[in-house]
Amino acid sequence: MGNKERIYLDYAATTPLLPEALEAMLPYLQGDFGNPSSLYGRGVVVRKAVEKARQAISACIGAKPEEVFFTSGGTESDNWALEGVARALRSQGKHIIVSSIEHHAILNCCQAMKKYGYEITYLPVTATGRVEVADLAAALRPDTVLVSIMLANNEIGTIQDISALAKIAHKHGALFHTDAVQAVGHIPVNVKRLGVDLLSASAHKFNGPQGCGFLYVKAGTAIAPFHLGGQQEYGMRAGTENVAAIVGMATALERHISNLDFEQRKLRSFAKRFQELITRKKKEVVFNGDIQKRLPGHISVSFPGYDGEALLHLLDLKGVCVSTGAACNSKNTEISHVLKAIGLQEDSARGTLRITFGEENTLQELISAGEILLSVLAKFSERGHKE
Ligand code: PLP
């Protein structure tokens, strides 16, 4: 089955490269290729393209160009934020606070840091996946150097009140990082309004190329370099830049920002319509995450008694791509830490699907996917699974 016949409903996992982004990238892979550090004309042309992209991206998030550092994606940005700040502020303390529903790019990094004497506090979340400001206030200590709480969750779509959380962290003298990988390009993200010191983003979540992202670091923030070598990225992240990907990322982000209101409205209505379609025929369903404060095209739905992974494969056979938990963790059959943290019963957690719409989806795809899902669920109950 070709991609054209597939109904792709897994935009939180990755998104297709925008044709304009590919077009903007091609010259830097072919004719205009060059090393941005070279001093001759071709190097200068390529350097200008990188700096133009930095300017464009910084404008999209309300930052200054010199506060944007290009990376290989969300994972690197998250790792760098944690390790870089921890290393720079080692003498001030070794306590870090994160939420219990962070992506593994944060959680596994924290796990590794424990071996180097760092103490990590994992904040609980409410049943809708929200971190309470009071819980953060109670966890902050004089030796807390960094708080890292994601802007929007990749499994249940819940959006946090980052500005309130950052304010309380700052009041106690800690820096604040947010993993905004699922948010950038999909909801308004302004680093000043959020009040954060560091923010991670990844191009492939907003129709840019895979393997490219950025870390926003507020001017004056203490952070150690990530890679050592050449003087690229202001001497903070050595290595020849992925020029074409950086240019593609900027093009994709600018397009998303210029289309943001329309995209948000469309995706919200798609998510609502899909939910209505399912609940009309299927009564025993649970929708996870915050009803109001959530990513526009994001649905996390639990069918208690069903096997989410089996549902996923049956849907795949019928040409519908969805996810069970986080795609980055698809080899892990354990119940997702996010679903556990919101207190979902095992029976419901195992029967959970993540359905995420994107701007390329059509209404016809939504209706077809809904009907296919209902037919797959019906087949399951015929075979004796719980209805
Ligand atoms: N953070 C969140 C919230 C994510 O959803 C992901 C990817 O799914 C990442 C980090 C990792 O990003 P990347 O795939 O660019 O390394």
C-alpha cells in the first residue's frame, strides 16, 4: 500500500517534509553546497543562509538570533539543556526537578545524571496531566539548579501553565527549561511570554526535516558547551552545521507560524469531530488529557479491555497509522509512564491509542478512519473481547 492510500494520523510522531522546505533545502545539498566556516565566497553564501534561518526561527519564538542554537533534534536539545546547565552550575547545587510525564529524552538523561551525584525530584501530575504550581513550590530547594517541565505532552496532549511554573522556579533561584518539541509550530510559543531560560524544539514535528532542531538559551544563561571542537554555534556546539536541514526547518516553521490560527482551528474541529464520531457508537471510552488546555489535533483515547497494540496493527492492515503511546518508545510494551502518572487503570492504559491529526489530513480521511476504527473495535468484541 502506497503512502497515498494510507491515512496518516500520527503527526505527533513525525510529519511529512513541507514541499517548500524541500525546495529551500535543495540548493544547499547540490549547487550551493559549501562549508559555512569556509572563508571563500561559497562559504559566505552558506553562512548567510544559516544566519538567515537563525533570524527567522528566533523571530518565530520571540527570541534574539544569538539565543538560538542549532542541534540534531529534540533529544539533543533536551540532553544539552539538562547536562549543560548542570555542568555550568555544578558548584551551586546538584538538585534538578522534572515532571513525571517528561519524554525519555529528559527522563533517561536524568537517570544517567544520578550516577554523577545529581538528585532528581519527579513532580506528580493531576488526572488531566497538569503539574500543580504548589507541588513545584514545595519541591524547590536552595540547591535546585534547574527545573524542566514540558510545554505540551507527546502522549496525552496536555499543555502546562509554563509561565506560572517558571515564575516560581525563578523566585527560588532555579533556571527553567521547557521541552516544547510538541508545541512549537502548533500553538503560539513565545519565550518571553513563557518566561523560560531554555526551550527545546525539533524540526520534524512541524514539517521540517528529521534530525534537526534547536535549543533556545536566554542570553546570559549559564550553560556548558555540548560538543567540543570547532567554533560553530558560538563555540557552544561544535561540528559543521546541517545547513540544508537548518534552512528547511526555518522555512517550515515560518509557514506554520503564518498559518497558525487556521491550523489550530482546523485541527481542533477535526479532533472534536473524530471524538464525536467514536462516542456516537462506542460508549465505553475514556479521553485522556486536559479537555481545554491541549494540543489542537491531539487525541488520546482508551478503550478499556482492548489491546491497544493489537488495535494498532489491525488499523495498520487497513491503512490507518496511529500510535499506542509514544512512537519513540514503540518497542517497549510496558504501560506508558505518562498514562501511569495520570492514574489510568491498567485495563484502560493497555487499550490506549494516540491519534494525532495534521494539516494535510482531509475530512474524508477523518470519516474513513473513524469508520475503520469502529469496525476494528466491533471485530474485537465479536471475538470475545470486552465490549
Ligand atoms: N521531546 C518530546 C516531547 C517529543 O515528543 C520527542 C519526540 O517524539 C522528543 C523530545 C525527541 O525529539 P527528536 O525525535 O527530535 O529527538
